[in-house]
Amino acid sequence: MLGFTLSKINLLILVTATFAIVAYFMFGLMDVVISEAAQQTIDAYAEKAANVVTSESLCFKTQATIPRHISYFGGLQASKRFFYVMHISRYPETHNEDHLSSLIFAISDRKDQEKIRAASKIDVNAEIIFYDWNPTTINIIDNSVSTITLDPQSISPQKDSFMVIKEVVAGKNYLHIIACSSDGMCPANCDLSSEILKNSRGSNELSLCLNPQTCAQKWERLRLN
């Protein structure tokens, strides 16, 4: 009787240990799958920005909207959703004409934004200027920041899009990054950013590349495509 009881206890211990090992492995595998899906996503947007940077044009623009979630496979279900935020930052924070600047894309958990899942960096010979936007304030753009955070799950209008504009002025390269929304806010934010740029340069003339007319034209082409 005692031997039978001990054998049952040993079997229970074995089953419990096996379950713990499998669960630990599955959680570890889930993290790997999420990170891989996030890396593929972030690499795509970094490549999109790199295409703007490497363009030989004196004025080149693109706009991108990030998905509301990242789908990944793994675990006990066929597919799951990873909710995230995307950070776009520059290094160094203050531009130095004698050195290249880095444009950095990173994805982190939406609930734990300190937990970086994936990152990608491109080096640019340009001054990087950010134009941040808060959906709760709508008509306010902040160009004093060194990082923009996009959150496709934010309140409507979602902060889920960004514009990348390369501009060459008097032989100097500029890279403008404008936060906006796929819900029709990109032309308006582009216009506001162009006004900030005009004021910061101390000129009454709008930029030939970043101005209300080109903002509207670019958005219309993107919308039609």
C-alpha cells in the first residue's frame, strides 16, 4: 500500500515537473515569436525611411501607417495579437555636422513601454527634426522633442502614422519626421509643421519641400494609390 502511494506521488511529481518545463518552454518560445514578428515589422519601416534618405532628389517624401497590432503564431491558439507602440528617435539628440546622425526605430510592449522587443537603426548625413503630435490637443505640433512614440491603439484619431520628408537646402540635408494619423490628420499636421519650420528659419518664405501645397499634393497621391 505504501509503495503504491509513493508511486502515485512520484507520478504526480513527474507530471507537475513536465508541465512546468513545457509551460516555461512555451512562454520562452512565445517571446521569441513576438520579437521576430516585431523585428520584421520594424525593419520594413526602417527600410522605407532609408529609401527616402538615399534618394538623389532634393525633395523626397513618404508616409506610412503602422498596423493596429502585430499578428504572430505560437502557443495553444492559431494566432494571437501583440499590442505595441513604436518609438522613432535620433542619436545624438543634438545634431553635429561633423558626424552622422542615427534614426532609430523601436517597438515595445504597449503595457510596458520600457520593454523593447525589436529595434533597427539607419545612419544619415542629415539633421533630423521631429514634429510630435498629441491626439488630445489636435492642432499643436512640438518640434522640440528627440523621440516620437506612435500608438495605434490610442484614442481616435489614432496616432498611427508618420511622414518622412528629405530636404536639401544650400547643400545641407534635413530629415523631417512628422507624427500624424491615418484618420485624415496628416495633411493638417504637415501644414502646421511647415509653419514651424518657416518660423524657425526666420524667413517669410515657405520651404520648397515642406509647405501646405506639397503636403496636400503628397497626401492626395497616397490616398489615390
